[in-house]
Amino acid sequence: MKRNYIAESAKAALHPLRDNILRLLKEADRSTVELEALTGENRYNLYHHLEVLLKSGLAQELETKGRARVFGIIKPKKPEAAVLLLDQKDKARKPKEWEALLETLEDVEGERIPHKRSVRKIQVQISYTWSE
């Protein structure tokens, strides 16, 4: 059995709402008002999850517009870790590449992925040598 040590950034990204927020921020910088409308979450809950993303180094506050704050993704030149988040949209957009990725993961891991056709989300954490 392999032990998995997950960086704080990966833990933060794995929560369903934070995963959704990160996907939205990947598309464009967003205000809390926009995030509230797009996620259906209330502002107070969003602020909690945005704070987790800020502390983990995945998001940054870009500006304040009245009562709304604007957030974006942090893309450092030399990151400590990276988290790849792939879902059904990615699978629909590039089905052959999705299948090839799962096959590659099986080859690298040395084990078959159970129920491969039912996989709906892939989350990969990348750690870099300089962050150890």
C-alpha cells in the first residue's frame, strides 16, 4: 500500500465547492458577486472557501469593487505544487485524450483503474523537487 502525503493546495482543491471555484477562476477572474451567482452559494460560505484557497496559495485577491472582492488564480513561475482538475467537460471535449490519460495512469501505477468508463473526474497533484 502506498502512502499519500497531500499538500495543503491539493487538500484545498479537492473540496467540491473549491474545485468549482477554481474552475470558474481558471476561465476568468471573478468577483464574489459573480461567484455567488455561478455557484448558487451564499457570499459568507464563499468567503470561507475563498479564504482556504488564498491560504493554500491557489487563489489571490486582485481588487475590491465596493462590497465585492475580485479573485484570480495564482500562477507562480516556480510553484510548490500544482493540481490538475479534469471533469466531464474535458472528457467530452477530448474523449480520446481522456482515455489515453487513464491508460497512462494505469501503466505508471501498475494497476488497473476499476470501472474506467465510469470515471467522471480526474485530480492529479504534482510536486516539484525544489519544494521538498
